[in-house]
Amino acid sequence: MSPRPVDKEERKSVIATAAISIFREKGYTESTVEEIALKAGIGKGTVYEYFKSKDEIALRIFDEFFLHQEAHLDSLRASHKEPSLALSDFIRTSFDGIEIFADVIPVYFEFWSSGTGKAMGLNKRMSSRFEKLALQVNKFLQKGKKLGKFSSNLDSAALSGVIISSIDGLRLYYTLYRPKPKFFSRQVDELEKVILGFLESRRN
């Protein structure tokens, strides 16, 4: 029986997952490709078949994490949910996997502050990610305006950026302070109430 062909994307994800573990333990700067390979259960040379450097592995981690959020927004929009329900789902599910986020973001800041991230276009990637998410949220808001669920005078483009910024801010808060789960859940609840309450009040 011939061996199963290697799924390149699956192998890249395995390497990225191993890298997160090593970066969390030792920090980005002090980690090595050798350690990542050992954690992934493969040879160092195999890692280099998929990534040219440790920096490329870090970019893969950021891309994977944020592309998942974009894909989830797409699926919510395709589900044809009532706009406020879809927005509520997005706010709540944005905090799924918060522990992984809390591991990834310190790596992001270390990578960015090293100067290497800037050289590899990290700022542009993150700016693009923000714009894509805000555009998707704006579509929810625009749909709500058309259906009469939200005020016709709502500045949906500006508000969509505020919503993404608020979610990112609460995620960063969790990363820095690691609040107790129940308290953090209450904070997510309040964020949802503030945003949806504002939309409801503007309609009236």
C-alpha cells in the first residue's frame, strides 16, 4: 500500500500549532526552528520545506487565526439571520478560542517590535484584516437599515469600525490581565448589550 500523500496545508498547520506552544513557553525571539520541529515531531529540514524562516511561521499563525474570524463572518452573513441576531452571534463568537488569542497576540507584538514584522508587511496585513472585518460588519448594519431594524441615519461605516475595535480591545484586555472566566463572560455580555442597545435606541 502506497503512503498517504502529505497534505501541505495540514502540515503547515501542524508546524504553526507547534510553534505557538514553543513561542508561549520561550518567547518568539528565543525560540528556534529546531525546537519547533521537535515539538511537531518532524525534522528541521522538513520545516524548511514549508517555511523559509521562523518569521514565515509567525505570519502563518497570524493569518490562520484571523482568517478563521473572517470565514465565520462570511458564514453568518450567508445564513440569512436577522441582522441583530447575526451581529450578536458575531460578537459572542469573537471570543471563542480566547486562550489561543492570548497566546498569539504577545507573539505578534514581539514580532512587530523586532522590526522584522514591519519589513515583512505585518502592519499592512493587520490593517487589511481590520478593514475586511469592518466591511463585513457594515454589511450586517446596512441590511438592518434596509429592513428598518436600524436607524436610516446610522453611520454604519463608522460604527462597524467601532465594533471591531471594541472586540479587539476586550480581547487585548483578556490577554494582559487574564480575568476570571465568569467576570469576562459578564464583560462580553455588557459589550453586546451596549452595541445592540445603541442600535435599538437609534431606531426609536
